Amino acid sequence: MRGLTRTRLGLLAVAFVLVIGVMEVLALKLGSMDFTVPSSGHPAVAENPGGN
């Protein structure tokens, strides 16, 4: 066995590109979703950060 042949290396490159493409599409679909987070009515920033 001489290691990776050109054909096998080419197939691995194509598979890698396809996997990255599918991950990009999934990231775009996830990024376009709206997730509603229930708020407790408290502000996200403390009014007195020093604790006074």
C-alpha cells in the first residue's frame, strides 16, 4: 500500500467540501430562527454594580 492515491485524495477533498457546505447551510438555517427567551422582568444590567 503506497498511502493515499490521487483518486482517494480527490474523493476525500470532495467529501470535505460537501461536509463544510452542509454545515454552512445548517448554520444559516439555525441563525435565521427566532428563539423566544422568557424574561423575568428584571433588567439584564445591574443598576448598582458596586452593590451600594
